[in-house]
Amino acid sequence: MESLSFEYRGGRPLPSAPPVTLVGVVGSGNLEVMVEPADLGGVCRIEVLTAAVGFGPIWQAVMDDVFARHPVADVRISINDVGATPAVVSLRLDQALDAFTGGQP
Amino acid sequence: MTDAATHSYYEDSARERLLGLLDPGSFREILPPSERVVSPHLRRLDTPAAFDDGVVVGKATLGGRPVLVAAQEGGFMGGAVGEVHGAKLTGLLERALDERPAGVLLLVESGGVRLHEANAGLIAVSEVMRAVLAVRAAGIPVIVLDGGQFGCFGGMGIVSRLCDAVVMSEEGRLGLSGPEVIETTMGVEEFDSRDRALVWRTVGGKHRYLLGEAAVLVEDDIAAFRAAALALLDHAPDLSLAALEAEHAALGGRLERFGDCRDALDIWARLGIAEPERLPILDTPTFLATVTDKRA
Amino acid sequence: MRDWNSQGRNREARLARTASLARGKRVPAADARALLEAVLEPGDRVCLEGNNQKQADFLASALASVDPAKVHGLHMVQSVLALPEHLDLFERGIATKLDFSFSGPQGGRLAKLVGDGKISIGAIHTYLELFGRYFVDLTPQVSLVAAQAADADGNLYTGPNTEDTPVIVEATAFKRGIVIAQVNELVDHVPRVDIPGGWVDFVIQSPRPHFIEPLFTRDPAQISEVQVLMAMMAIKGIYAEYEVNRLNHGIGFDTAAIELLLPTYADSLGLKGKIGRHWALNPHPALIPAIEAGFVESVHSFGSELGMEDYIRARPDVFFTGPDGSLRSNRALCQAAGHYACDLFIGSTLQVDLAGNSSTATLGRIAGFGGAPNMGADARGRRHASPSWLKAGREAGEGRNTIPRGRKLVVQMVETFREHMQPAFVERLDAWELAESAGMELPPVMIYGDDVSHILTEEGIANLLLCRTDEEREQAIRGVAGYTPVGLKRDRRMVENLRDRGVIRRPEDLGIDKRLATRDLLAARSIKDLVRASGGLYDPPKRFRNW
């Protein structure tokens, strides 16, 4: 397993802290994504635990794009991954962040 | 979009099932994922853990009546019971003794004990069994719903049969040893686990209903599971010694009656069902109409 | 004086050697080996029928059991190497040379035998090429074929899986070759004559019915959300855009998703009657909902599919069926139809390079081609027009001073990563290395880049018809290659420019809401849903059932 962590600044804080959101399942080719409000001084922090070792640069690229689509602040995103493809990772993060922000930009 | 009127229980995740089954907005999770009560063992085995250890437990209302409920996630390690997973189930059942809800619902989907956690998982399952019996003894019905993709086997198969009633869809499976386990131990000639028609007519919902192990057979529709669970809340089981002895006698009689059958088809024929080979393909309402008064 | 009938005399000599074995045309199964030893001569070209579905499996094992001292040096000319016996022939020295199309599950063993010098490969063909050569320079001297039933005159009934039998028998029988058929049953009257008895020399009742693989059954339960999204893009971004009505699909889950989205998503876009009306396709169970919804008007098939028999019988307006009611398939004719009469081929692949060349070859496995390259190639000989063909042709010719001409749509539909994070986009195909290690004259390319019109991934659609330079083409491919190393090396500005020009289109450019891409959109989510959609007529093989 490999543990990865990413931090983004410059996101917009949400007007009110939404409830915790969890999407996906820790199953083969899949992942679970948990999004929580967190007092992180404006940072969006993403912590990944993945069964597939050696794909750090791809995670970085996927996360950069996710943050570009969902520039959130004071949010902690936690991921347990079992070798999901970037397409599935992007999809789950979009689902989780759409649900978390409830359509707030 | 298969049928706009129904919502598949089989397709849903554990969390989606709870949303569809319970009164809207009523579910309060106990030890939610954000508590991060994860398996202490998997990390050391270099295996990804799930924030809820593969089981969602909590309180809710069903038809306005308070229930405690647990849903196993088959997608995570086949719903296998590890130490935390089992403790959540046991804790929920013990809580029922304090809170005295109208019932406890177990949305099972499990291959049994999580082998990674070996003894801890085995002990956990035995604790769940004991807790189920305690809740039943307190007069609180424990109702099992079984219609997920992974079926219900091993220790959770035993747990299910210890409960008051099992609700299944024909997609659901219930057994002790799973099909692959039987094939591995007994040989492919005895049981070909890739022969899915054989697997389902041996451990699937229709057969379990005919044998009486499933109290209710419903379509793969979450609303049908909800309706069946609601109805069973009012089901008061007879736990008297006489009733238990009668059940044991019935099981003995069943073994006598069907013990020499080599295949579920033989049992169905012996139950007096005409053209038993047609049963698997019948939709649930037609099936139920066909087997009325024919159950073991 | 030259003997102008040496082949005829050779045939008579072969038949004379069998006199004690046959009663009429019938030979007992126990004498199959003796028959083959009597008929065959060293160095013969032999066609052993078998494709990815029907297999002349009994005759294959009989041939593999002949005495190599009597029969050796055979030159096998056959569609598919599917059974272990096909390679046992070479291991035992019964055969030495091979011309074929596809090796599927035997690809690894084939590569090893080639490496050991036990097999000399003439060429790996597409089906139409190999069938063509049966009539030119690879005509079989002996063909071993499979049918459902035979009567006393040797008339053969193939049932729905006619497949390759007509083309093999035609080439053999009319060049004085010997045709031996294994049949499942001997009957007084065949339900219909698929092969006239006059073209058949010997009939053997096989102890077991011939093997048939249900290769085209895709369980909708295994279709992913990403595949649903890609199917939505195919329907809205290509089928609707080009009014695609005549088409062939690959056999993957991604194209099964398209089939299952026709009655739901495509219908919601008002596309019924406007796309997907005529198909060159095996009877895919996944097509049932679209047929029932009235999308599909006709289907001609290469072969049949197990479990579809009753459904086909009940839908004669859609399928090609005989007077007996069962399907008549024909691989050679359906391949020709797929090549010339279809406007679109869409299928998956394992690797795509920067020029759009695609290959399913991997190291250590010689898999071959089968039918995809015939259908996945622009039909340069085509002359008739259709809206789809003309539009593709206009896009390809825009800005070039060329005479008006159409183009076939050849779509490669791939997820950027396959399972285990294998990238589908590569700088260099594994096919090159395979060609070098196996001493092949060409790298085995499935679909050539200059035939590909579109590459569709979960990231978007690259329209290669609109690319004007090699550099544009490369960036268009990188621009849909997602997070693969090839995709990450894109020139972002150029990709955005291509997007502005509509060369690259993202789901949002097509007006597709990704959030709607869920399995709920599938017209069937399980095999049982397909059975129900068929009104109980589809009877799936038991390994696909969960009831």
C-alpha cells in the first residue's frame, strides 16, 4: 500500500459546513471517498491510501484537475483505494464533492 | 430504467439500501465513517481498510416505528466479518436490549468470517450469535433481509437462521459453505460452482422459500423488502419449549423426506410441483402462485 | 501429353482407399482416425473448421491422433486455433505449416511452438483474406467441418451456426478436394439444406455434440458507470451526429452498453428510427431490448449465439432465418456486409499509438485478427452513398482539393486505463516487439491509424477526420488519452485549440451530464432483465444465470 497526501490553497470556503459525505466502496477497481468539513486554515487536504503502489504522479494530476473543478477550502478528503482507474477516481470525487457542496459552487 | 416503478435492492450498496428501506431522513448512524473505527488488522496485512469496516449500523424508523438496523457491504471484502465489523453488529444487538425498539433489521451480505482476522472474526461471529438469541429472548424480533450480490454464507448464514425471519429475493443466496468452498472441498463433480443455475437452485431465494428457511420471498425491489420487513415487525415468534421441539421434529422430518435427493429439482418434484424445471425462470408473483401450499 | 485432371484422379485414389470404411457416405465414429489416415496424404493443405463459436472438435481430436508416420507435414489453413488439439497437431509433427486468422486462448502456446520451430506461420489473416485465399492459392485438399445433422445423401443442416462451413466446403468440393463432416445427429430428412449432399464426401456422427462457445453474451451486471458514460458519448457524439444506421459492433462491454442505451438514452434523444436500424452482428443478447423497442430493423449474423434460438425464431422480420425457422448465419457474407455495406464499425482494443494504430497483440501471445480489421477498415472500393458516409467523407476532405468521396466511420472505443492500470495509449505498440521476436514481416496491427475516424475515451472523442497534420493527429489522441503517460504529455494549448475547433469533444461539449451516467440508464442490468425483455424467449447458458 502507499499513502499519498495533497494540499490545495485558494479554494472558496462554503457558506455553511455541510454534513460528512461518503461515496463508493472499498472493492476491487473501486474506492471510497469521504469528504468532511475541517478547520484547516483554508486548505483542502486530500489523503489517499491506495493498494496500487507507484502511481503518485497520476494521482497528483487527477487531484489537480479535481481541485480545479471543485475549488473548496477547509475540507478534508479521505480516500481508500483498491486500484481504481483515474476515470473511476475522478467520477467518485465528482460525485462526493457534488453531494457535499450540494450544488454550491 | 429497467422498470421505473421498482428500485433494485441487488444493485444497491449497503448505504443506498438503508436510504431506500427506512423512513426518509430517519437514519442516525452509530460509529459513522468519520469516526474512523477501522480494522486494526488489515493495515498490517497491507490491505486497504474501509472507514466503516464494511457494515453500517444505526437507528431509524420504519413506518414510524423505531428500529435498529445494520447493513453489510458485500463490495468490501465480500461483507466478511472482522473484529470491528462483528463488534458493531454485537453492539447494535445489545443496544436493542436497552432501547427495546420495535425490531432489529439485519441487511446481510457476507461470505462469513474475514479470514484475514482469523480468530478475532470467529469470536466476533459467535458473539453476534449470542446477542441475536438474547434479543429474541427479550421479545424483540430480529429480521434478516438477504438480496445482495454476494449472498449470505458461513457464520452469517448461521446468524441468519438464528433470527426470527429471513426475507429473500430470488437473487439472494443463503447457505453455510459457499459454492466455491463446497467445490474446493468436495470436488467439481459434487458441486460445480460455475454452474450458476445449480448454485441458485441450491442456495437461492426460491429454494430457501420452498424449504421454509426464508419466511418471505419478494421481488428484487427495495419497496418490497420494506413492506415485508414492516409486516414482520408484528410477527411474534413462539419461543416456547414445545414450539422449539416441534421445529426440531419438523427438521428431522424434512431430512427423512428429502435426504436422498441429489438436486433441488428432486426436492421440488417431491413437493408435488409440476414441471419443477420451470421454477427458476418464473417471475416472483407467478412463482409464489405456483408453489402455494407446496412448501416443505 | 499433359494430364489435365490430375486432381480428379488423385481424388479417386483417395476415395478408393476408404472403400472398406464407409457405408454410403457414413463412417462410424470409431473409424474416424482410419478414415483420415486413408484420405490424407503428406503435405496436404487441410482446413479444420472452427471459429470462435462452432468447433469440429471430434474431427480435431481424430486428426491429432493419426499416426505421424502415415500423415505428416500437413499445411493447416483454418480460421481459428481454439482447441488444444489444433496445436497438438504441430507438436506431434502431423502438421508443420499454418495459415490462420485468430488464435484466442491458444495464443501463448502458439507463440511458444513458433519459437521452438514446430510451426511455420505462412501469414496471419483477416477472415476475408483467408477465405479469399481458399479460392486462390490456399485451396484445401481436405476439409473437416461440423454440422448439426446429416441425411443419408450427405445433405448437411448446420442449424443457426452455419458460420464458415459454406465457404470452406465450396472451396474444397469444387477443386476436387474431400469434405468430411462431423454431425451431431443422423436423420432421415434435414430441416433445411445448408450444404448440398453432393458437396460432402463423408459424414461421421460425433459421440458428443460439437462444442459451441457463447462468446457474444455480455452480462449487463458487469457494465460500469464509465462504460455507460462512453456509450452516451458514442450515441450522442457519433451515432446521432452522423445518422449511423448501418453498423457493426465489437463484442466488449462498452459496445454492449451502447446496445442497452438505445431504448433508454437514445430514445430520450428522439433517435428511434434515426440510428441503429441495420446491423451486421451476431445475435447479441444485449440487443434484445433495442429490438423489442423497435430500434432494430434487421440483423445479419456471422454465427449464432447460444440461448438465442427461440428468440430469433420468434423475430423472423429482424433476423435471417430459414424455412425451418432457425437462423442462417454466414461468416464470409456477413464480413463482406460489414466491410462494404456498413457505415460504422466500433470496437475496443488493447493498445493505441500516437498515430491511432491499434493492436491487441501482447508479448508472448500471437492472437491474430479475426474479423475486426475487415470491418474496421475504410472500404476503399465502396461507391454507394449514405448520409453518414458522405459526412465523414466531407470532414476528411475539407480544405483539400480532392474529388468528393465518402468515408467509413471506424471508432476505437477504449478506457484510457484497462484493469491493473495498464494504459491503453502507448508511444509504441507491443506489436513491434512481438513482430521482432516471432520473425514476422509486419507488426500485427488490428486497425491501421489511417482507417480510424474517431477515438472515444471517457475523457472525450477525438475526431481524426478533422486533423490536418500528423502533429494535430497526435495531439488529438493525447487530448483524449486521460492520465496515461501519453495523455499527460499533451500540449495543453494545442489540445484546447483542437477542442475549440470541435476536433476534440468532451462530454460537456456534447451536452452530456456526467451525473446521469449511471447503471440505471441501462435497459437491462442483468441477464434476467434480458430474459424478461425477450418475453422469456431468450434461454441463457446456465453459467450466466443467477436464478
